[in-house]
Amino acid sequence: MDTKVIRRQRIKFGIRRKISGTAQKPRLSVFRSNGDIYVQLIDDDASKTLASASSRDKDIVAQKVPKVEKSKLVGAAIARKATELGLSAVIFDRGGYLYHGRVKAVAEGAREGGLQF
């Protein structure tokens, strides 16, 4: 396997050892592929995904903007879905990625949408 992937997995497991989402304060998990970005609100106690958003959603795909801007829109979308569920606070899980670029844009979009973390 690629050493970069193994390194990210180790970092990810270290983060997951420390943080865990609940029904009141779910974990906002980020997955970044080369082209797209996906986020989920996860309740680790019940092992359930409460809400999800991605850059492949119809309303986000329709906008022809750079990937960082799309990531910000994804953050705003997950914040909207969280407030519909009555959630205002989450635990941010960067998934082993550096808090930079698209991952940071998701966090900023979610904060602007009203989520606290």
C-alpha cells in the first residue's frame, strides 16, 4: 500500500481514539477524494449517520466553481441539514487530512451556516 495512505490511516485512527459523536453532539466526518468531498454527521453511540452532504449533490454540482468553493457550499449544506435536525454543536473530524484547503473550507462553510465546534 501507498505510504501516504498508511500515514493518513494512522493519523485518522489516532483522532478517532480521542473523539466520538453522540446524538446531541454528532461527529462531522470529512472524506476528501481527488475530485469530490463528502461530509457526514455521525452518532457513534448508535452507529448511525444522521445526515450527509457532498459535492455531488444536484444543487452543488450545478454551480461551476473551483473545488475549494464547492467544499464551502458542502459545509453550508451540512449545516442546513443539521439545523433541520435541531443540532447546533458538532465535533469536527478532519479524517486524517491536514486542516487546510478544502477541509478548512468545509469547516468555514459549516461555521457560517451556524454550526459550533
